[in-house]
Amino acid sequence: MNNITRSIFRAIHEGRWLSIEYKNQQTQQTKYWVAIRGLNPRTRTLNVDGLHLGKLSVQALDHISIDRIQTAEVVDGSWCPVNQTLIDDIRDNPGRYAALFDNAANLRVLDYLAACNRLDATPYQSNYSLIHQIDADCFADYKEDTLELTDDQFRELVGRFQRRVEDRRQNAARPSLPTLGLNLISIDTRQGLYVLAYRPLRLDVKKRALRAEPEPVICREFTVNGSKLSIHQFLDADDYTLLDEFTKHAETIKDRITRSNPRVRVDDLPYLVAISRDCPVDLEHEYRGILAMFEDPSGETATAPLRAFFGEMTAKPRRRKSYPLALLNNKVNLDQLLAINNAMRYPLAYVQGPPGTGKTNTIVNTLTTAFFNERTVLFSATTTIPLTALWKSCRPSPTTARPCRSRSCALATTRKPPRPCAPSTSCLSSAKKSPCRSVCWTKTTRTARPAPNS
């Protein structure tokens, strides 16, 4: 897997054009936009529709060698038909495409996270003029899903998109980039215009037109002149569920907003809007860096968690049967139980989750399970904060009848070498005889506290 094959994967699944630099048999390098129609994994070739960036003409190109593609970038904001048959074949026959997409499941997860990251940023209306001579009057008689562009408009739009692609090829993080959209419902507030719903517009290269996507984008929050507004300010709580089926309830939503806010004006004219989002982290830029680590010939750049997540450290489990689980508490969901089981069975387990999802509780129960299965555990962290949190979680509850004791120590980066721990054989023996269901650890007099700055 590299940046080129990942871009091909994205273009196939998202229905977008690719901007490529291609070296032909005469070693001449040419820049094209291509829309993938077919893929032959055995010969590593593509069947595409190609747009020559100089002539702006589209022609069918067959047997494009993937190995001759020097660079490839997805053209965001473009549109081409999705080959659902090819997508289903990639999903149903992963082995056939393993040489190109060695971990397709991870690619889908990464693309999903990148899309969520973009949509999580609060949108705002920008004064970005995407192309000249396109304004509200162009959509006055809007009836279809496409708006044809003139030759000058098409050339200008392709040039803007290509300059954005060049920026990404130089490994630059993406700046705030507006998305052209067709207004569905907007609220004219005192601060400015709140665009509640719009249909994103994408460039149909073959038809030289702007195509509106069928599914609308709902902005439950919107920044207007630096102030973040929420739809909760304009819509009653009982009406929030109407947004889940916006297309069906668009007229009802408009009437409810007008009834609850008689001083604001609700506009549903299909005029052009430019919506921007400022993402604090450009995940696509980060993914490019990660894939560049894997392309390093030394093979030492990618860290162990990255190699594990991308499937390069998948190994057979230590044993067929699962270890019996010993839980410190009952605050464990199914995902945490699966993480504990994988941590016990496999040489390496990678658990990731946002704050509040129970990572500390998963670690505590993994340590407890390992302890009762006579396994040795080393818990390490870059700071003392997780060590303290773990220790507090392991302390006995006041309602516990028979806490069991174990020995532990903290290893710190101090000049004095740490004293090794005493064996816990006697503790384990007594714990196995304990009738209590929950496992609790108490602090002994020999326990060394976590040292500062460890």
C-alpha cells in the first residue's frame, strides 16, 4: 500500500477524478485527470476516461499501468459515476486485490474518519468567489441536478482544482477550502446568514457541468460573523427529529422556524453558497505521512502501533482457547471484553478510543485477567497521570469483603536503579481460594509510588 494505490482506492469508492502524473513508454511525463472505469489487479492496469489538462478534452484510455503513475491525488469536488460492480468485487474478493489494497478494511475506516473530521468542524459562509458569472440568477429556474458551464468557467474551475492538487503534492496541509453548494434553507439572523441545509455541488468533468448531490448537508451548528449559532435557538426541542429526514419534512421545518421566530426570515431559494470548514487537523495530510513511513526502505520509520493498526504485525494467537476473564468490576461492555480477549491471545493489541470510552477500565481488567492467568505484566506510560488513574481504579472498594493483595512497583527514570518486585505467588494462591467474585488490589507497605516526571 502506498499513496498512489490509496488514492486509487478512494477515487473508486467515492466517485471522484484522480489527478495523476503519468510516464509513458517513451519516458515522457504527462499530467491527466482520470475517472476510473475498470481495474485489472492481475495486470495492474486501469481503464479510465482521461482529461488532458492542456486541451481540456476527454478521451477513453485503456490499459493504464499503475506502476507508471508517478503521483496520484484525489480531486476533491469532482464527480464521476461509481462503478458499484468493481466496489463489490473488491469487497467480496480481497485476496484478488491484496497486491494493491493490502488492508481494504483499514482504508475504509480511515476514509470514514477523515470525512467525520471534516464534518465535525463548524461550517461558516465564506465570500469565496469560485467561478465568475455564476450567481443566484443562474439557479432562478433551477429544475434539474446539473448546471452547464461555459468553456471559460470550466477552464477556471479545473485550474483552481489543479492548483489545490499541486499544493497537496508538495505535502502542504490543506487550508480552509470552501465547498460550493445550493441553498435549501437558510435563516437570515441579525448576525448574518445561517445556512441550515444545502446540497453540495461537484464538477461533472465529462458534461462540463456542476452537479448537485442528492443528499443534503444539515448544519446543526453554524458560525456567523465569529459567533457560533445552533439550530436549537430556532427550532423547538420537539421538532429536532424532523432534521433526520430533512427532505421529507423541509416545508414543515421552515414553517416551525418561522412560527417560533417571527422576527427572522427563512429563505428557501436555490441560490449559490460557499461553505467553509476550518479543520484543526488535516487527516488526509497525516495519512500521507504515515504511508510515507511505510515506503521507507529501512523499514524502521513506522512505529509499532502504526504497523499493528495497518496490519503488518498480525500474528497467530498464542492459543486457540480464550483465557478466562477476571473482571475488577461490571462496568464492561462488549467492545471492552473483546479488547481484553485480544490482548490476552495476541502478541500485540492496539486499543484506541476518545476520552470517556473506558480505556482505563479496559486496562485494569486486562491486568486483572493477566494476573489470575499467571501472566507477568509491565504497565508503562509517558507520564504519571495514567499510572495514578490506574492505581486508583485498582484500589479496593469499601464494600469489598475480602480484598486480595499483590505487589507492584513503579519504574522511573531516576539515577537510583529501581528495586525489583517481590514475587506474588502467595498472593495468587490466596486469591484463587478467595470466594469473592471481584478482584481488588490493595497498597502494600513495600509498594513504590510512581516517581515524578517518569
